[in-house]
Amino acid sequence: MAYKTKYKLVNKQKYIGDCDNIVCRSLWERHVCKFCDLNENVVKWSSEELVIPYQHPVKNTIANYIPDFLIQIKTKNGIENWLIEVKPKKQTMLKENASKNEKIIWAINNAKWKAAKAYCEKNNFCFKLLTERELFTNATQ
């Protein structure tokens, strides 16, 4: 079953974009929204507000990739800009015995992430894929 809700901001001054239309397409994305909204080290953030063109590997056309989050974080070394994609771990790698559909999904995701990395290099951002491992693993492990 699909999960889709709108996130209601606590700290509207931190959000870049339409404060009344923050769509969470998974519980994992909702988790990241809450983190960004409530964490004092997150200076600014947005959800699905950036469009990055990429070469679609199946259709062989230019398509648009919309990353899940842009986050500006205050660190001990200054401000860092992060482009974040939230995905299940199984979609971030290609298994040897992958089905045709899994191969297509991986190829599309890989093309998107290649474009995202190029965008990040050009704009001094860091790119990070967040999976269930990063989102829900105990920080002491």
C-alpha cells in the first residue's frame, strides 16, 4: 500500500519552498522531514523543490530527477549543503539474479544519481543516499 501525506512544519522560517505542500511519499521521508524541521543544526531545507535533468537509460530521452531533499547544515567547519535521496537499500545496488524490472529500476536510479553527483560537484553540495541502514540504525553501533 502506498503511503503519502503532507508534512506540517513547526519551523516555517527554515523551509525553502511551499510550506503548505511538503509531500512525504514514505514514512522514511516523513522521518527526514521531522529531523530537518526540528534539528537546530539544520539551517534551511526543502523537499522536492529542485529539478535535475538526466539521460533516461530506457527511453533514451532527457528526463527530470527531483531529489527528495536539499539540506543546509551547520557544522563545526561551517555551513554544508547536502542533496539527499531516500531509498530502500535493495534499490541502491544491482543483485546478480535481479529481475528485468529490478534492472530497469536500478538503471534509472543510477542515471539519476549520476546527474545528482554532477550537480553537486558543480554547486559545492554533498550527495547522500539514505537507506534504512542510515535512517534507523542505532548511532552507537
